[in-house]
Amino acid sequence: MLILRCPYCGNDVDETDLAPGGEAHIRRHGPGSTDAELTDYLFQRENPRGVHFERWRHAAGCGKWFHAARATDTLQVFGTYSAQTTEPPQEIRDAITKARPGWSWREFS
């Protein structure tokens, strides 16, 4: 079972108390975007085997959205952080690098 720590209320909660929100750090394009940019935003998502950054909502608790860094193949959680963060914090990237040297995900590594 997946257990994540809510960065807002500090509770360790299992996946039954959470609502998934899909991939984190999706770039949104403005009103002047092209059809291709809008299509990429709406439909193109990564589904890696390994390190992934996701959005979660503490639905049965504080109700706030947050991001989680985890490995999809082992369920290893590297950390959670505020949803208002535009990129993963350095300490989480360091934890991933320590566990999985040479990892990469988009422009984060």
C-alpha cells in the first residue's frame, strides 16, 4: 500500500485517504497557444517505470493538494512537498540521486 506524508498537516496517510491528481509539473500554455500545445497539455502524459512526480489530494484529511516524488516500479517514496512549488526541492532530487544514480525526468535530475 502506498503511504505518503501530507506536507501540510504532517500526517502519514495511506492511499485510501488520498485522491490522485495525475502528473505534476505540467506546463500550461496561455490563451494564445497553438492547437499542438493545447493537445500536449490535455493528453500527453508521461508514464515512466521509475522516478515520477505526481499530484495528490489529502481528501480524507486537510483537503489540500501536494506533490509526491516516488518510484512507480517499487513504490519507494522520496518525499512530498507543496503543490505551489514549481519544481522538486533540491533535497528530494538529492534523495532520488542517492537511491538511483543517473536518473532523469524531464528537465529535473
